[in-house]
Amino acid sequence: MRLTTWLQLVLGRPFRRAGHRTALVAAGLPLHLAVVPLWLWLLGTMAALVRAPGAVAVTPLPVLLTLVVTPLLTVGQRRRYRALVGKDLPRPAVPGPGRNWKSAVRRLTTRALWRQVCYHAVAGPLLAVLDLAVLAVWAAALVTASIYVWIWALPPQWRVTDLGYTTQAAYITAGGLALLFLGPRLTGALVRLETRAAEALLGPSRTERLARRVADLAESRAGVLDAADAERRRIERDLHDGAQQRLVSLAVNLGLARATLGDLPADARKVIDEAHREAKEAIAELNNLVRGLHPAVLEDRGLDAALSGVAARLPIPVRVAVDLPQRPSPTVEAVAYFVVSEALTNVVKHTQATRADVTVERIGETLLVVVADDGAGGAELAAAGGTGLAGLAKRVASVDGTFFCRSPAGGPTVITVELPCAP
């Protein structure tokens, strides 16, 4: 490493951000001292109240003025951080606008306002003392490090008559250089302390930050679910309009070839018959796949028609009762459909049931889905027999729903699902 590079790292690095941080400290000094006169006024009026009880009418004025100037000082602090160090302090939650006395009382009783008052009235003066100390260190460092400049500004006659100044000036200069290296570190420590205090008292509380984080995560998860649902719709549309139509065309052509080409050898006819049968089986499998991704009838006609279609394809009788004054969101509707479809599939595969009942109704802002059967019961959420209940519970939980399964030995089995469908 070159000497110049080493000197830049050693000498330049501490001073790289010292200018902005020192400016931040200097700009914060008047803001930190703004409430001190009001508190001195309050102390004076309280002392006067002891001597003259008539001063009680004047006593609330400093407190009211403190409450009035607190939002203005908070705005000043936010602008100070944004302009000098590029940091945006998070804003706490505030009550909605209003002009009546109730809204004013709500604003005056919020914890956010009183945390700001605590910052400006208590932490502010303490930070102002530290600001003065750091600025004093910088001033002393600059003056003492440049002592030779001040000496050479004196008349030459003084330098000739008092030659002992050189040794003293050398010590003072060395002390000034030490303070210059100490200044950036003190400033950085003070800026970190002020930033933490500002974030804790001027920003949202820990509870508000957690609530905001939960809301952001819920919103992002809803976006992911909507995107996944839209992707399923796109895949279903592409398969229906592309691969499925090609398979249908292939099956038709093979059927025509089998019917019109009567003079083919037996081996060739056998190959065409097998290809025609496999093409029809592929179409059936693709239909099931498309229906499993996102059935078109669900999007076109809603849950009632889609669940009735599922029930009609099962080998056991299924009663479907759907009572929905209005359709829920597409995501919730898709979750309800897939839960009922998978639950009925499990009924046919695992329970030896002879009938099943499906009830879907909306109660307030909740979509209630109940699937019951008269099978052998004994289903468990974490069973290893392939019932798929754990997957259903996860699908329901993806939209903040609740899943409950009651399946005693000997039956019946009742699956109850509650899905939020608030607008």
C-alpha cells in the first residue's frame, strides 16, 4: 500500500462525514434549547404561586405553549435529519383530522404527543449540553491546532522578545491535533445517541412499529396470494386454449382416420385405436388438471355452481347448500372451493362414507364452510395416511382463516372452516 493511500485512510476517514454530523449537532442546539425558556417560565410562575396564590391563572400558560410548539419542533427535527444526514425519522400514528373538542382531546392524550414533549422538554436540554461540549471540543481543537497562525498574526516585536513561545506552542498544537482526531469520534457518538433518542421518542413506539410491520406483511402476503391466483388463472387459460384444443383436434383426427381408412392392416388399425384412446385419456387428465388449477365455472358462476359440479362427479350423494348474498373475493372464493373439493375427495378415498353434506354461508364478514360425512371417522390433522388435512389447514391459514376438524372414531367427520371476507 502506498504511503499516500495509507495517509488518506488514516487521516481522511475520520473526517469524511464529520462535516455533516457537526452541522447536525450545531443545527440541533437551538431546537434542543427552544423549550428551556418555557420551563424556566413555568418554574418562575410556580415559585410566584407559592408567594402569591393569584398567579395560578398564569401557571398553565407555559405548559400550553409547550404543547403548541412541540409539533413545530418535531417538524424541525425531522427536517434537520433529512437535510443534513439524509435520514427520515418514521412518523407515529396520529388521530384523524377533526375540528371538534373530542378530536382535540384525542390529539392531546396520544402517547405520541407526550413522547415528543418528553423529547423536547427533558431529553432536549440534556442533548444541548452534549452539543455544546462537542462544539467546544471542535472550537478548542481548531484554535489550538492553528496556534502558530495566531502567533504569526501578532506583532514581530512580541515574537522576538518572547522566544519561549515556540515550545509552548508545540505542545498546544499537539494537543489541538489530538482534539481534531477526537472530535469526529465524539461527534459520531453524539449523533448516534441523538438518532436513537429521536427514533424512540419522535417516531412510533415499539407496539406501533410491530403493528405497522404486521399490516405490511399482511398486505404483501395478500399481494402474493392474488398474484398466485392470477398465475393459476393464466395457466388454466393457456392450457384450455392451447394444449387442450390441440389434443381434442388430435383425437378427432385419429377418430376420423379410424372410421374412414377401412383398408388398413390390423397392426396399423391397432396403433390408431391405441393412439385415439390415449388421446382421449390425455384430454380427460388435462381437464382434471385444469379444473384443479382454477375451474372456469368458479370464475363465471361462483361457488354454488362450482361446488355442485364437484358433487355431481363423486360416486356418493352430496348435498350442497350455498347461501351467499354477495360473492367473496376471488382469493377467498378459490380457497373455499379447493378446501371443499379436497375434503370431498378425502371422503371418497378414506372414510367409506355413504353420503356427505356441504354448507357454505356468509355470517357477517366471515365465510363459513362446513363439510360433513357419515364415514368411519378417525381423521387426524397430522395423520400419515394421506388424508391431506394438514395441507387444507395451511391453505386456510394463508388467508388468515381457521380450520377445525372433528372426527371421532366411528364418525361422523365434520370439517369447519372460517374464512375472513371483509372488504
